[in-house]
Amino acid sequence: MRTAYAINGSPRLERSNTAMLLAPFLKGMKQAGATFELCYSSQLQVKPCSCGKLYCWNDKPGECCLHHDMESLYPKLKQAEILVLATPVYIPLPGDFQNIINRLVALMDPVLEFRDGRTRIRFRGDVQIQQIVLVATSGWWELENLDTVVRIVEEIAKDASVEFAGALLRPHFSVMKKKGEVTQDGGSVLTAAHQAGYELVKEGWIAQETLETIRRPLISLEDFMSSA
């Protein structure tokens, strides 16, 4: 049975657009036989990394010098095979979520490698994470508005020498609902998100067709701009 840990970076918690897309994805994983745990970054007290000297690498490898909610998060992250990072675009990330991203360094082994023209490292031996998945939403019309967030999570996976297993991207999220109800197009996106979670666990990867269904335009740029 595969295990996953999901972090939702939206300050709006379960009421957020990000949560709306994340929920069917996690349900699809569960239906395929995986177990998961979900947390919200804004409900955790995680301070920014402030020691300035990589204490978790140089002094006591794997141990952070700051004592707060990240201490309880580290053991859960270590036990997960799939790390799901979910966030809205906040130019680029919400602050609390960014703090957690930065603090992942304590999970890394401080042994540098040079591969394909870049300096890389690996997760420590007691970290089970094999894949990292991104779930991201944006209010703007163009898919490219999510590029920076995708690049950040891709780099995290490459730096840690694990697989970036795909990105569930949903631009102009607001048009998925009308008068508070999910539209037919919105429903097809959520169904595809469920399929993506199922595929990841059952097949080990997410079909490109499934990802394209999630990210496809639901309205023309002209209509979006006129309504905005």
C-alpha cells in the first residue's frame, strides 16, 4: 500500500479553489489503494529558516535548530512515498507554504553531486519520498501564469533526486462554478483530477491526456477578459 502526504498551501483551507481540485485527486489515490494524510500550511506554526549556517547539514545533519510544528511534520514526510504540494499562485507562493518548502532542506543529505550540468543532492536514507506531485490553481486565464510554481516544484524534485510525477494545473478556476454550482466543464475537470490520483497509484504515473483535461481552456480569453 502506497502512502502519501499532502500539504495545501492555500490560506483559505478547505474552502479554497486549491482544496476543490486537490480533494478528488486524493480520493482517486485512496480508491486505488493508497493512504494519505493532509495538512494546511496556514494552520501550522512554521517559522522561516533563520540559523543562516545550515545547522541541519553542518552541525547536526537532519535535525533542525528551530522547535515548532515542523518537528511534528518531519516524521510524517519521511514516511510518505508520495509528496503532494498543492497551492494557489501567490506570486509565486503563499508565505506559510513557502516556509515549509524552505524547511525541507533538513530532509536532504548534505552530499553534493554534479549531474547533467547542475549541482544536486538526495533525500536522506530515512526519507521514503519517491515522487513529488504538484496541484496548483490560478485565477488568471493563461496557463503560463502557473509556470513559476511548476518550475519551483520541478527543481525541488530534481534537487532531491526523486521523480516529478506531474502537475495538475487549473487556470481561470473561477469559471468552473456558476452561481455557486460546479459547471459541466468544471465537473469534467474534477473527474479528471480523480482519475489522475487513481492513475498515479495504480500505474505509477499520470497520463498526459488526463493532465490536459484538467488544464484545458474552459472559456476564451476574450470572454474571460470581458467578464473580468
